[in-house]
Amino acid sequence: MLSMRNRLGVTAAAAVAAAAAFVSTGPAMAAGQQVAAPASAGVQGRVSAVPIDFVDMPASPLAAGPQAHDYTVTYRNSSSTDRIVAPQLLVESPNAGPFLKPSDIKVQQLTSTGHWRTVRLASQTGTLYTDLSHVKHRLHSGETLTQRYRLVVLTAGAAGTVAPRAAIFGAV
């Protein structure tokens, strides 16, 4: 059975995939420091548009205050086949509320050129998350994907949990 976070992720990914099919604009999400190359359109056509699994990394409390905090999503393809994967950062609201809004935090992604790029966040049922549609990568067997994020709390008193993870779209 899927955990609450994974059910949300599958639902959120489906919503993002549907929106991406109808909307041609959106954040240009550059690849971070990784070994893998971005997945080509031809490869994406052969794998699921919605993640088939998630690999959760250790979660931590949302740090209060205006200083930046770094988070890293690292996934190693230990299978014998190529896989399509995407890094994702979730920021979950406390169960008792109040729900976080995208304006409560600022998330940036480190690009391959070493610059920080602001990432737009989506929101569903109190969880903020980074888009998966523009950050899919084809990982060959044995390769590792590493994506760094920087998060700053903009609203005093904002509380929650930061949960980095990798979305798995399937084998190629």
C-alpha cells in the first residue's frame, strides 16, 4: 500500500502531467549536477507519464528563519536496465495545519553551470512540491543522479517537513 506521501505524489504527478499536456509555458528547469543526460522526447514516450514508484530520502523539519538551507536528492540506478528518474522536493504542511502556500518559501535548484535558479512550486492538500515534467533523466545502469536544492523560509512561523525523493518513471 502506498504511503500518504506516495499517494499524494502519484496524484500530484498525474495532475502535473495533465497540465503539461495543455500548457506549453512553465519553468525551464535546468539539470543539476548529475552524471545522467536529460531524457529525450523519444525515451519519455516509452515510459509512464506518471511515476511508478518513489524513493524517499530522509525527511527533516522545515528550518525557520531567513537563512538558506541545502537539500540534495541523490539516486543511484542499481538495476541492470536504464531508468527514467526525476528528483523532487516536497515540503509538507503540519497535519494540524496551517497549510503552507508557495509564497511561504523560496526553492532554488543548482544548475549545471553552477547558478541557482528559482523553482516554481505547485501545491496540493497542504504539500508544496517541485515539478517533475521538466527534470526527467535517463540513468544508465550504475549511474547516479544528484540534484541540489536551496530552500529559504519567507513567512515567519511557517512550519512543515522537507522530504527529498526521486520519482521513478520506469525502465527503458
